[in-house]
Amino acid sequence: MKESEAGKKKKSKKIESRRGSIRITPKEKGIVFLGFIVGSMIISYAFYGNFVALLGLAWLYFPVRKVIYEEMLIRKKKKVLYEFKDALTIIRNCISAGFSIENAVGEGTRQMENMYGKKSIIAKELVRVINRLKVNISVEQAFKEMAVRVGIEEIRLYANLLSVTKRGGGEIREITDDICGLIERKIEVENEVDVAIASEKYEQTIISFMPVIIILYVKITNDGFMDVMYETFAGRIIMSTALLIYGISVYWSLKIIRLDI
């Protein structure tokens, strides 16, 4: 019995993860894969003088893909959070004009479709909220489900505050205004941080490419100069060690400049 319940929980988690709205599209996966192939070819030629070593770098695809996917998901979540703030602003204005929260969400959905298009994540999510309201699911529950799908803490917080406010008879407009202010402050801090470390990010990008550029420059302009590093056992060990150090340094430089607010 316990095993069957555990199996059901695992199955439900898998289904839930598939339904997540913020995910990597097949097109983006293809671009990442092609980018890895091209990058591996350049690195293979620079550090080993041929493209045969490309096969030895194939195992790096999955850890590299994981890092790239994480960065892409962070950017997508940030974009959805910005759009959700705009949606809440519209909902807040509608409530101030006398709309119920349900009708305000409907009006917000229509305006978000006009602003960002019907295919945008926020528009699709708000349509899902509307559809849940049509089958008599409470608005706070619909937003909780939305928070699970997109994985954004501010949406979950708004859903919880809605639930408490409706039970206690509080002002929905006020908590909507509070969440809008919270998101605006977070966006403002993120923008300030981005501006502060913009030069460091630029320098990190240049420094990350410089070793490969220098090796290629020496190889192309001085024919045969790098042969000892490619054709001898000691040279291959040195280049492999250099590549390992280079990879670790790039990885940690990316981790250092990534700040979660």
C-alpha cells in the first residue's frame, strides 16, 4: 500500500514537472546543442590541433547543457515576473474601479494578451486561471496552481495573501498593491545590481574567450610552433590540464557573477 502511494506521488510529480510553463523549448535545445558542437570543435582544434578530440569532449555536453539551461530558465522567470507585475497593476486598477477580483483577472488577461501576445507565458497562465474560475475553483487556488507551474515565489505569496484576505474580509486591492510594490522593489534592486556589475560581466566574457583566441592566433600565425604540444605525450597532458583549469575557471566565474536577489 505504501509502495503504491509512493509510486502515485512520484507519478504526480513527473506530470506536474511536464506541465511547467517555464521550460526550454525544442528550438532552444537545438540551438544549445549546435552551439556546443561548434564550441567543442573550436576547443578541440585549439587545444589538440585536430577535430578528433571532439569525441573526447562529448561527455561535457550534459554538464554544460545544465549550466546553460539554468541561466536560460532564470532569465525566463525574470521576464515572467516583470509581466506578472504588469498584470497585477492592471488587476489593482480594475479592483479600484469597482471590479470583483474574478472580473479584474479577466480584464487583466485581455490586456496582457494585447500587450504581450496570446502566446506569451503570462497570457497563457492567466487564461488557465480564468478557465479554473469557470469550473468554480477559487481565485486564490488558481493562482497557487499558477505559482507551482511557473515556480515564482511572488505569485505563491500573492495566492496565500489572497486566501487569508478573503477569509478575514480584508482589502484585496491593498494586498495586490503590496505585492506590486514588492515586485517593483525587487526589479529595481536587480536592475541596480545589473548596472553595478555590467563592466565585470563584460570583462568576464572577454577573459573567458581570451585563452582560446590567443592559442588560435599563435597556431595560425606561427605554423608548426604548437606541434610539440599536439604531437608529444607530455604536450597533450599539459594541454589537457590547461583545458581542465580553463573550464573550471570559466564555470566559477559564471557562478560568481550570478546573483540571486
